[in-house]
Amino acid sequence: MITVPDVEAMTGVGMRLGRALRPGDAVCLEGPLGAGKTTLTRGIAAGLGIETGVSSPTFVISRRYRGPHVDLVHCDAYRLAPDDDFADIVPDPDRVVTVVEWGSDVMPAVGDSWLVVTVGRSEGMGDDVRTISLRGVGDEWDDERVNRISGDLT
């Protein structure tokens, strides 16, 4: 588990994660409302070299950000059902990095492998302190890759 002391550090963790991602990677962000999922995604975008400001896709379901080497598709699956057609939302998942907030129910529609990033609030450590844990699903996210990335985030 990674302890993140403040918003700036959350952005930094996201940047390091973004540098480790490659086209075709999918990330599922889990955590309570206000935990920092969109802040983490802003960092991921920066790590991918995307200079456009990232905002929450809550009301539009997804936003695409053009990057110098790979695009980022940022989705909010809070209002989506597991059987919604992700081909309409992410038509080229092998060519982009896909980040899905609240995605646990829809990730199988996104692909066969994904990284689950759980962001939590740390009890008794201050209002801004968060914890992050990583878990891989599928062949692309074996323990070796997850452990390597986890080590790079601290």
C-alpha cells in the first residue's frame, strides 16, 4: 500500500504511473467519492505527455485527450451497466490508454486485462492523506509488472 500525503503527491503518483503505461493498457480506478481518482488521472495524463487539463467525465461518460505518443480515454462508469457497449465509448482500445473511474462492473467490456487502482482515505492521518493499492487482472498485469510499477510509484 502506498501512502499519499496530499494532492500534489497524488498528481506525482499519477505521473509516474502514466510513464509506465503503454497503448492498450486499461486502468480501473476505484474509491469513494472525492478520494482523488480524477486527480490521479490528471497525473496519468501528464505522465503520458498530455498537456490539456483533465476534468471529470461524470456527466459526459468519457473524454479523449490527445497525447504526443498515445491518447488517453478517461471514462466514468458510475451510470453505465456491465453490458453497455464500450466499443462506442472506446472504439480503439489497443491504441489508447483507457482509465475508467467506478469501472469494476464494466472492465470486462473494456478488455481482458486491466490494472485496478484503489484509492482510499487514510483514517486518522489527516484529511488530505490517501492510500493507493494496485492489483492486476489478466495476463497483461501479472504480479511482476504490478510489483515493478508499484515500486516506481513510491
